[in-house]
Amino acid sequence: MQNSINGDRPTTVANAAWIDRYLPGGAEEAAPRDGSFNLTAIRGIIYRQRHILIGAVALALIGGLVLTLLTKPIYSASATVQIDRGGGQIIEGQSLENDISANEFSRYMNTQAVVIKSRKLAYRVVDALKLDQNAAFVGVEASDPKPAGTSTAEWSKSKRETAASIVQGGVTVDVPYDSSILTISFKSENPGIAMEVANAIANNYVVEDSRRKLEANTYAVGYLSKQIDEVRAKLQLAEFATNDYAKQNGIVGEAPATGGAAGGANEATPTITATNLFSVNSNYTQARAKRIAAEQRWRAISTVPASQLPEVQQNIAIQSMVTDRGKAATELAQLRQRYGDNFPRIVELKSQIASLESQIARAGADVKNSVRNDYEVALRQEQGLATEVSKASGETLTEQDRRVRYNLLNREAGALRTQLATLLDRYNQLVSASEVKSTNTTKLDSALMPGSPVSPNLMKNLLVSAIAGLGIALGLAVLREAFDDRLRSADDVERKLGYPLLGHTPMVADDELTAQFTDPFSPLMEAYSSVRTAIDFAHPGTNRVFLVTSSEPSEGKSLTAAILGRNYARLGRKTLLVEADLRKPSLSHLFAETRPDKGIAEVLLGDVDIQSVLLPSGVDNLDILPVGKTPVNPVELLSSPVMAEFIERMRKEYALVIFDTAPVMGLADAPILSRLMDGTIFIVEANRAHHGQAKTALRRLRGASANILGVVLTKYRAADAGQEYNYHYRYYTYGEGNRSAS
């Protein structure tokens, strides 16, 4: 039975749910399942990919352990520095360095952390401890001879830069959010060096902070001294300029203050220039109003025909010419009714009319031109007066500028006097405070010799390795699942293939197959009993003919056909199993050790009688029609009218006929026979049959007009699908006596 397939053992609850689909009111249960990604699917993926998950995590843990053991121990020493928010020495209500606000203090602390890790401070630490000459700190480079072609200064500079880089790389600063104490730590393979460098960094930071503030104060004193000299020189020039301007323009004494009392001594008396400006400006306003009126009149008639102007229509001479033109036109119209255009009187009238029209047009144009001339005259008058206004305004402003310019020069000199006094006062304050120590940084605790290394941390490294290994394993597992379209569960069958599941049978080892095949209460046989029940609900009735097929060989179709035949026979239904796989028959091997010489092909050709080739099954009501010799042309034999006649004859003799045929893919046998059957049962092997292949096989059957009853999932492994698999048929307790009797 090596070529046989195994079946599934559905639970009692699962069977009931499936049967309910074919009962009244089962529409909701028959609805297709959705493709949601639930915990069951995750559990199935974990089980299927367990070897990758375990292997990747194990390798990562081993790698982390090896890396930890090979890593040199690192020691860390820490010193603390306190930083106050207050500024320096207070002088007359101000500090040389302003207090740091609470909102800005966090930013200030982070800035100081960057200062501590700066290259400038690292160089000071290197110079203080002579770390560039310490072989234990910079390595063998400190004791190596100077390279050829390199000067002593360059070699010393190179070692100093190397030592400074090591200091920068090993220092860390902890900036707390709830205190003003910085923790300065340094890591090194040597615990003594770690302690010395941490203390040196803290000491040099405090000294550097004091030096920086002192340098800032000294710089401020020098800067103010320079500013005082510049302001003093500007003040001298401003006073000379004010005095010279007053001499040149005859200005004596201070300018009168604005806003004085009306009629007072300082009230300004109008000058000739101001009076002239007022008169010219008044005339200019009248001329501008006259120009605007003339311009509006001209714009109103400029686009109107002259004959439509009121002035033209009211002109007596023009109206007389219009009347004469009308009379001549009337006479011309009367003569044209009797004479041609060359008639002397007609020619004379036409010349007269043309002359009148020309005179009328000239007269109208003269009227329009007179309006335009009025506008142009008004415009020239306005422009002339505008020039006079501009000239008079300039003279008035020049007269005022002499006094305004003097006031500006005088105020500028006064502002420079005030500025000079302020700078002198601030300069005296800074000079007085230059000798006062001003700093808000204090070293709190010195670093101690570390007693144990801080790294490597075995537990931390193993945890990180486990997480990394798990991440890689999950990535590989998801990648494998993404490219794997095999059908594994009942949900996969119904959701991906779109056909109802008749049942699923469990995976049974080859050495257990014979025992389960002969035991009617085994999980395998109970599963096929559930499949049989589902088939009866899917296609009730008698004298039925079913076809069992699959997409490829060894998926369990022959064993399914054999077990279904035995189950129906034990129910008292006369059943015929037909081995219709004429290419690679395997059904007869389940009931006989050797294949007979004659079988279905000989029966169809009429060479033998069917009763003479039937195999004994050992079960009442069950006959097996095997394959004898393999025919040369299986497709022609199966598609011949003889096969259809044979099926109809067997339908009358048996209550049920089951055909075990060849796989669908690559062969035409199953599609040809399926069109002659009452129903087709499609077999899918779990964890082997691919979705695309099974879909193609079902499409071929559907194209041959097959009535597909449903799908049977064989060799089902619940763990691979992420489900618990427990047959509960034994819950009903078959007694040992009953089992023996069966």
C-alpha cells in the first residue's frame, strides 16, 4: 500500500457544520470564509517554519556568545560637575553674564555637554596627562620610531591627534532633566586610565569655563575702549559741523521750540516767499478745476459725430445747409425716376449735394475743434501755474531746511554726548569687575577606580542576538510563505478553490496504514465516513456514478475511492469500484498482490464477461473491476460510445459506481469521463498540491462540463495548518465487544 493516500479525521463539530450547509436555513454557514490573517494562520506558519526559526535564533545566540567571549572588557569611570543657573558678579543691578532662564537651562546643559566632548577640551586633557606618550592609551604608536621622511613636529602632532580622537570617542556626558549636575564618564580597557581621564576632563572643563568667562570680560573691556574712542571722535566732528553750518547760514542761538503759545514771541511770521506760495497755489487750484471741466467736455464729444452735437444742431448756418441738401436730394430722387445719371440736371444736383455735405462737415469739425482748443488752453495754463507752484515751494522748503538742518546737526551732537557718557560708565564697571572671578561651574565628585567592567554584557548581548535572530528568522519565514501557494487547510481549499470541502483525512504513516484501513473505527476510516456523509448530502439518490480524480499522481484518489466503496458496501449498497486509470493503475493493489491479465479494457472491447474479471474485495456488496493489460489508446477507449453504454449498464446493476481515474494534469482521461458522471470528487493532498495547479485542473474539469461535488483534502497535518487536531469519535465509546464483532 505504498502508493496509497491518507485521509483526514474531522471533528464531530466540523462535520455538523459542513452538513448544515446542505440543510434548510444553512445559508449563513455556507458563506465562503474570508482570507483574514488570524492566530491560527500565524500558529501554522510558526510550526511549518519551526526549523528555520529555531536554527536562526540558535545561530544568533551562539554568535552573540562567541562575540561576547572574544570582546575585551571595557571599564567606565565617572566624575560629576555642578552647573548653576545664576550669572557672575552683580554690578549696579546687572550681571556680567545674564542669568539663564528655566526654559533655556535644558538647552544650556546640552550645549555644555557638547563643549565637554569638543576637540579643544580633548587636546587639553591629552596635554595635561601626556596621553600621546602613553603606550597603554594610544597603543603601540606611542613607542614606535618616527617614520622615515616625517619631521618630529609632524610625528608629535599625529600622535596628539590620535590621543585626542580616543578621548573624544570614549567620553560620554549624561544630561539629566531634573537636576543641574552633569555626569562625565570615560570608557577604557584600562580602569586606571578611565579614572584619570574622567577626572582630567572634569577639571579642565571647570578651568576652561572660568578662563572663557574671564576672556569674555577682557574682550568686552577692550571692545568698549575702542567704541569710546570712536564715539569721542564722532562727537568732535559733529560739534564742528554744527558750528560751521550756523556761521554759513547766519543762524544765531537755538531754534524756537515748536508748540509755543499762540501770539508769543516765538510765533513764526509769514514771509514773502510763503505769501507768494499761497497766492500761486490758489491760482493753480482754479486753473486745475478749469482744465478738468474742459477735459471732461472734450472727452464727452470727442467720439460723438459732429452732426449730433447740440452746438452743431443749433447753428443756423449749418441748419440752412442741411435744409438745402435735403431739397437737392429730393429733387435728385425725382429726376432719377425719369432720367439716367448722365442727365445734366442730375449731374448738377449731385455736385451741389457733395459741396453741401463738405461744407456741413467742415462746420461741424470747426465746432469740435473749438472745444478741443479750450481744453488745450486750460491745460497749458495749469502746467504753467504748476511750475510756479513748484518753484515757490522749493524756495520755501530751502528757507525751512536751513533751520531744520541746523536742528539735526545739533541733535546728532547731543546724542553722541549721551552715548559717550553711557559707554564711559559701562567701561568703568567692567574695569572694576575684571579682577573678580566669575563662574557658575563647580566640580562635585571625582572619578573612582572602577571595580568591574561595564561591557561586554552577556545577558544584553544574548538578548540582542536572540531578537536579531528572531527578526531574521521571521523575515525568512514570511518570505518562504509568500512564495509558497500550497493548500494546507480546509479554509485554503474553500477560499482559494471556490468549491465546498467534502472532508479532510489525516496523515497516516505507511506502517500504520494497513491497521487503520482494516479498523472501521480508526481515525482514517471515521474521516472517510464523514466524507461519505457529505457526498450523500451533496448528491442524494440511488444508481449514482461518481468519478474520483486529482491534479497529479499519489494524492490519494485510489485509496479514497477504495475506502468510499467499502463504506457504501457496508451500508448495504451494491457498489462497483472501477479502476479507470489505464496508464498507471493502483486501485487493484489495495485488494490483490498482483494485477490480473484481463480487466476493464477487455470488458469494453467485448473480449470477456465482466463477472469473470471482477476481483474479490472481502466485503459484501463490493465488486472491483481492475485494469488488465494497459491499452495502447486509453483516450480513444474512454471516449468511445462503448464506455457510455458500459456506464449506463452498470448504473442499472449497481446502486453506486465509483471510477478511479488518472490525474487531470497533462492527460485527457479524467475530463473525458467526468462529463459522463453524476458527480466528480476532486482530491487534494495537503502541503503538496499547489493552488495554481489545482485551480487549473478544476478549470479543465469545469470546461468538460463536469459536475464537481467538492474537494477532499488528504494527508492533512493539523499542526502545519496551525490548528488543533483531535478526533472525538471515540468519545461515544465503542465497546470492545462491538469492536471485535465488527
